[in-house]
Amino acid sequence: MAPAHRHTSGRSLVLSIICLQAICLQVSSECDQTFVSRPGGPLNGTFQAPEFLNPRAHSRQCLYNFLAGPGQRVEVILTSFTLRGTPPDCVHEYMDVYSEVVSPDAGDLINSPFGGRYCGPIPPRRRVSLYRAITLAFYTDKNASTSDLFTGRYSFINDSEYEVGAPVANTQCSFLVKGAVKPTGVILSPTYPGAYPKALVCSYQFLGIQGQRVRLEFRDFDLFFGGPHCPFDYVKVYDGSDNSSAVIGTYCGQQRNLVLYSSESSLLVTFVTLPRTANTQNRGFKGIFEFSNSFTKLDFIRKNEGVHIRGSECDQKILSKKESSGSVFSPNYPFPYIPKLVCRYFIYGMQDSQHLERVRLEFSRFEIPKGPKGDCSDGYLKIYTKGQETTDSYDKFDHEMCGGTSKPPVIVSEGPRMVLVFSSGDLMGKGFKANYTFETEYRIPGTAAPDGSCTFTYMSESKKRGEFNSPRYPSNYPSDTNCTYNFMATKNEQVTLIFDNFKVRADLANSSIGSYGATVCQEDWLEIYNVYHDGVEKIVGRYCGMTAPGPIESNLGAMGLKIVLHADSEGVYSGFKARYNFEKSKSIFGNCGSNISSLDYGIISSPKYPKKYDGPEKGSSAKTCNWYINVRPKYKILLDFETFAVEGEPIGRGCPAAVLRLWTNMAGSPIELCGEKGVDDKWQYLSDSNSIRFSFITADKAVGAQGFRVVWTEVQEGPSCDEFQCVKSGFCIPEKLRCNSVNNCGADDNSDEADCFVEEPPEDYTVLMASGVAALCILLLVLCILCHRKRRRRRRGGLHRPFQLPVPAGSSRHPPQHDLGERFASVDSV
């Protein structure tokens, strides 16, 4: 672009004009310096700040003009810089730079783009003239100027190295490069390595001959970085001869190891800098280019439906077409590959809201010679299965392969991406051929089916306990999905399933008892079956919405459990997460429960009722109580729940911690109960036959609640009744159940307990007579004891006197014998 048509920012232009006017009026020829390139003269030199005294602090400006000869440019480097001032407030002493001037005359200088104003300790960066001249304008109003304020050096350099090719007419920095004329060369930004100018538009068009490709390698790249999309200064590379071709990339900031290849024989590079006020001092770019027909041919990419990644020599991208398959080859396969070559293969499966795939890679041919030390130091194939390429972590590969004695194993990606990096060394080989297959990735733990379908098996012999989930959980499962989970127990084992999270789409889920059953769950649903050795499958239930299945234990004698998840083509939810546990078989009644028959009514309650029920023992997943009730043929069983409080919420979250399953039809699926029965609620169920089953299961995460108490009664339906017929419900119950203090007619019918007269029992004198006899016996016993004690006291009073009368002289001290005998006789008589 001609300098007369270049734009400058408004404020900088005004300042520069004012300054240049000052130069014209006050400049002193004594401090101006001009350095001109002359034939035979020196091509470089040094300069320094002027020395003068300015006692009155007048404004002084000095111009340093550097003028190159024809075919030359000038390069200026400030080696020291200590102008007094602090940027950006450069007022009393500063240096203005003009590196895009055609002539250093004052008139031309005014119209030249302003290159920036500088002061303080940091010098301007190196400058290379866009034409043949550079001017430095030094301004000061200080009392003195000394030579150490700034020093620098200049050089007159050859202008030909900036001519990348044939100049394009009426442009300053656009060139046409033909491979037939200049097969290799250097590409430079217009003033490299000096700070590049503003408001530039340069283009470099590379045109090769048929069969050639263009290689461009940037050895140095330093542009102003305005953001990841490069809105200000940038280099844009097109994979073709003009700007209508596909873009390889747009680059700014600092780039390292930037090597680009054309797909065919032409390449276009554009360099654009925007006009702005900011004083950027980036140096631009330097690179080398090469036209050659020895670069890798891209046929090996096209024949396997790959897509060449523009800008690379041989990198390719393979995208899934939904469970598609194909082959990848080393370059030039089946012939020996080219040495010193690096090619990358990006194999991407589908990954969106409805699809998630993984990559399976199986080799049919592999021959990459090992290095002299028997390792993969010469050539190799590295495989990345975790998507490390997204973080440029190419040193963290998962597999490194070389040799050729045996085929590598089958490799499956850990996600939707797999990357292969093939590097050939000095030794040549035939390379490799591998078949890839995109398989649906379900992200479900378990043993997957070999056909890639959404079928997973959990064998007790392999793992006793673990987790499983819906496809891609916690993300939404895909639509149009049918997944099967098979839990296979060994002999004398049962499997328990506990659901921790559950959310399956159900548009018709408006039931007050929860979202389960075929009538409610019609869009997406989960079904659970007991599976038997003869192939019979009996459904436990169908679930959807937020109603999580309660803890489930396979039936005694069943081979295991089976789960089926179905999703239609409409909206989807997050699905479920659950646990399984294989345990030793329990009795038919589980941990508690019983078999009830030959009775006409009874009461069943949860363990520890009315106290809180408890969970399973430590190490066990669930505690189960099974009750089986059988009554006479042609009779049915009526259930009336008096109280019910089991943790859970059928409508909100289901019964994941504890559940009471009720089989009113022994051949059908059960009713699942949890939550709390209100005081005025009526919970009543009637069996379809003369049998019924209860199953109360608490999981290891249960916290406990009061439980339940239910009255069951043998009843008959119909208008004819030979015994007692309930008034409201119409049931016929045994006559002996009338007036037994239990409501046997149902939840809202107490007619069997109405008008019941309670007779007072007749007076019974037996107890009274017995009480009188007992009292008389006690009285006689007390009298005997008192008499005996009195007699003993009298006896002691006759034998032991407290003192003895004096005996007269001449008489004996011993009394006559008959006196003693009489005394003892008197005592005995008492």
C-alpha cells in the first residue's frame, strides 16, 4: 500500500504534526544528524544523544535521519535508553520514531505514519525501514542534554531478502512465488525483525506445478495477540491460490513449531495489521517455504473415507457415520512407507445428546522394524485411547508398537476418540493395515455382549457385588434404546437389587400410587423379571417416572433377575443407578414370615411393630419377610391395613429403601406399597383367588419407620350368604367372626361389630368363700404362735429365779423333791 494512502490514528497524527511544526521552527542544525549509505562507504555505525546546555529550558528537538541507498534498507537498534520521563506521560523529554518515511524531509515526515513515542528506561524495539529511511526525533526542554541519554547502532541491509517472490504491482508487500522459478526460499514480514507497521495488508501467493505440494515452516512468529480469534493483527493461510479457498488457519500471538502443508499445488498467505493507537512492537514472522513432489501423497487417506486435515502433511480425520466401519493404512501401503515421516490419525466416534460411540481397532497387517537396540526408537505406532490429543499430551500414550512378528491385540478406546501417531525412522517397512469399527458406547459396567448390543451380564462367579446404570448415566440415556441386564446367580444363591437413583420419562405418570405398571409406563420404562432355569420369565414390575423400584430379591429357585430398559424416539431423562449383590439363598420365608392356612382370619404386622422395623444385618443388602396365606377354595382374602408407615414416597421418589409387595394375583405382578397411610385413609385389597403373598423388604440404606399392621379375612363374594353378610361391603364372612372385636368386613364397614351385646358374668361366690377360709387359717396360725411364745416365757420364769431367799440356820439349801416335781407339773399344765 502506498504511504500516501496509509491511515494513522487521529490523536497520534495531531501530536506528530504539532511536534513536526516545532521541529521546523526550533530545530537546531547543530544537533541534527544524518547517516547516509554511500557507495564504498561504511554499512553500519553508531550514534548517541546530542550534548548541549539549555539553561532557559527551551524546547529543543533534534532529528536523526538514516537514509539507505537503492536496494537497501536501514536497521536501527537502541542499545541504551534513559530519557527522563515515565511512559505514557512523555512530555518533557521523549523520542518519536518514524520507520515508514520515504524521505526524511520535514514535509514528507509530517505525512509519514507515526511509529510511537518513547521515554523512560525502556528503549524502542529494533526498527527496519519499510522503505529506505528512518527518522528519530529527539525532544527535550531540560537544562542540558548528555550523550548517555541514548545510544544506538545502525546498519544498511540488503532489501532483496524481503522480496519473497515477484512483487505484485501497486502493492508494498505482496508477492507471487512460483515453484518452477523459486522452489525454496525465505518468507519475511515486511520489516522483520523490527517492529512491523500498522495498517498493512500483505499477501504471499505460492503456485506450484502439478503433483507438487507446498511446505511452509515458520521459524519465528510474533504478532500482537488480540484474542483467540485474532481480531486485530493476524496471518491467515488458505489451502489454495486465492482467498476463496478453504482456510487452513488464522494465527496471531506467538507460535512455535508452526509447519503447514498445502493439500495440492498452491497456497496463499495473507498478513494483516489494523490501524490503531496502541504502540505495539511485535517483530512479525520469518519462515521458509519449499515446493516438492516428494511430500506424502494423500491417496491413502481418500481411499478409506478419511478426510485430510488441512495444513498437515498426512494427518487425517475419520468420522463415524453411526456404527460404521472401515480401514486405516500407513502411507504408501501396501508398499514401503517413506522414511522420516509423522502422520496422525484422529478417529472420532459420535458424541452428542443422542449418540455416544467408542472405537474398536483390529490389525490385519503390521510391520514396523524395531530399532538397533530392539526397541521402538526408530519407528513406531503410538495409540491414544483416552483423547489425550485434546490437551497435546502426546507423551502420555497408551500403547507403543513396533516389530512385525505378531499382530497387535484388539484395542478399544475409552470414550469416543482414538488417535494413532505413526512415525517412520530410517528403516523402511511395509507399515500397517487396521480395521476400525464404531460401536455404541453405553458406559455401563458389566460384561458387554460381543455383538455390541446394549446387553450386559453380571455373573456371580465373576463378581459378587457391584454397580450398574442406564446408558451414559448421569447424562441422559439415548432415545430408541433397548438395554438388557442379566444377573446370573449360582446354585443356592439369590441376587438382590437396590436402586439409588431413578428418573425415566413418563408423560402419563399421573397415578396417585406411583408410576409403575403397563397402563402408566408407555413411553420409556424399566421392567424386572425373575428368570428360571426352564427359560420362564415372570415379571416383577414395570417402572417409570420418579418411582424407583423397591429393593428386589430374586425368588427362591430362580436362576437370577433380568432388567429391560426401553426408550422410545422422543425425549429422554437421566435414567438410573443401582447396585447388585449375590448372597446365599434364604428360606422361602426369607429372614422372617410364615405360611398361613386353615384359618379364617388373622393379623400380620411388620417386624418389631409398633416399634420401628430395622434393616438387614451387616454385610447383607436386604432383609426380607415373606408371608403366604391360603384359604378354602372358592373363597378370597380381604386385606384391611389398619396402620401403614414405610419410608418412601410413591409419587415423588418411589420405594428405594423399603417396600411391601402384595401379590393379590399370584400369576401377575405385585402392588408396591410405601409411604404413610392417613388416619382417614382406607387401604383395602381383595385377592383374585384363595391365595395371597406379602413380601416386605428393607434395604441396607433403610432408616426405619413404624411399619404396618394388616387384618386379613376369608370372605366370599355374591348375594347369597349362609353365614354373616357385611352390610356395606357385601362380603360373606364366617358367623363366628361376628363380634370378635376385629373389623373383618373391610376398611369402611364395621357391621360385623355392630349391635354386639356383652353379657355380664354371673356372681361367683367361690372366690369369696375361698378368701374367708384363707383369712380364718391365717388367724388361727397367728393365735398359735402367740400362745406358744407365752408358754415359753412362763417356763423360763419358773426355772430361773432372779434371786434366792436366805436359808435358816440348820436347814438344808435344797428344797424337798416333791416341791420341784409339783412346780414342773404346774408348768407343764400351762
